[in-house]
Amino acid sequence: MGRGRWHAERRADPWYRMAKDEGYPSRAAYKLIHVQKKYDLIHRGDTVVDLGAAPGGMSMVAARLVGSDGRVVSVDTEPLTFSMSNVVYLELDLFSSSVVDLILEALGGRKCDVLISDASPKFSGVKEIDMANQIRLTRRAVEIGDSVLMDGGSALLKAFECEEVKCVETALKRGFRFYRRVIPPPTLRRHSSELYLLCVGKRVSEVSLMVEENG
Ligand SMILES: C[S@@+](CC[C@H](N)C(=O)[O-])C[C@H]1O[C@@H](n2cnc3c(N)ncnc32)[C@H](O)[C@@H]1O
């Protein structure tokens, strides 16, 4: 899609306009609001790690839900466009070798209750390349979750519909007590087969190893 059409579509998008009117950094805020209403993912006092957090719609929603006793650790190479006292921003590439240690340090040594990953690549327009890059990010989020998400914790991970996502799903179904695909309303299915993997109740510490086993 050309830049001009992209801007025109964005302006016409009711979620984009609503986010602007209501002061959210992005329309992605409504995806988390939808999941929260339906599945009660985040609680007061929780610690949340948000991977691929910029500009920060989901982080803002999470920060409001956890309140002043909770904490949100937001990771992205790009900056957040807001600040709140219970949000710690880490300017980091998810593939950097120090990412797990730095997240754990920001969490104060305790693992998090909830892991969100809305990380997605810059789109090339070539479907195969975009899918491969997205699944690489989804797998990386699962790998980071192995180290930073506590036993019993929950996760919401962005993915694309493709053959490879089924391997990830097989592992998540074994690694968590409850697993479901969700497609929150603001998701743009016209341009992609984007979906979210909702996982509740982590019961295995190394879910990513099971992804490898499944291919
Ligand atoms: C769809 S946006 C996330 C929107 C965000 N959840 C919100 O609520 O505003 C995807 C984000 O993933 C980030 N991202 C992609 N690859 C990344 C990587 N390797 N390391 C860190 N962030 C990455 C991008 O910089 C971008 O900000």
C-alpha cells in the first residue's frame, strides 16, 4: 500500500480517530481493552512486560489497570509517546542478548504476572517476508517469556495466520492451562491475517523449547 493510501485509510479509521480523541497513543489500546473486558487478563498490583510497546497504547491501558502498586516494563526500539510513574521504558531490540537481564532488573528481580507482545516488523509488502519476520518476533516473545513470566502467569502475543504459527500454538497449548486465539475488533484483517494468542496460567518454564520440538 502506498504512503498516501495508508494515511487516508488511517484518517478514515474510527479506532484511530477514537484513540486521538481519548488521548491514547495508538489504536492498539482498544485491542487490550477488548481482551481485558472479555478475559480479565490484568489485575491491580500486577507487573506487566510489554514487548514492542511503542507508541504506547497498550502500555497506557496496562498502567491504568495495574495502578500505583503495579508496574509496566515497556520495551521497544522506538520511544513511547507518554510517561506515567508506574511505567519503565527500555529502549532495546528484542533480539539483543541483554534483553532478558534488563527486563528482570526493571522488574526488581521478580518475574512478571503478564507478558504482552504486540511487536511487529516494518512491512515490506511481500507476504512471505512479512510472515517470516512476524513469526520470528512471536517466537522471540515466547522465548523471552520463558525467562521473565512467572509460573501461573498469562500472555497475549501478536502473530500472523500461517503454517508456522500452528507449531507455536501446539507448544502454548501444552505450556499454559488455557489457550485461545483472539481477534480484537481493531485488528486490521483486511491487510493481514493478524491475530493474538491468549495464554493463561503458565505451567511449563521452557515453552520455547517445545516450539523447537514442534518444528
Ligand atoms: C504495532 S506496533 C506496537 C503498538 C503498541 N502495542 C501500542 O500499543 O502502541 C509494533 C512495534 O513493534 C516494535 N518492534 C518491532 N521489532 C522490534 C524489535 N526487534 N525490538 C523491539 N521492538 C520491535 C516496533 O518498533 C513497533 O513499535
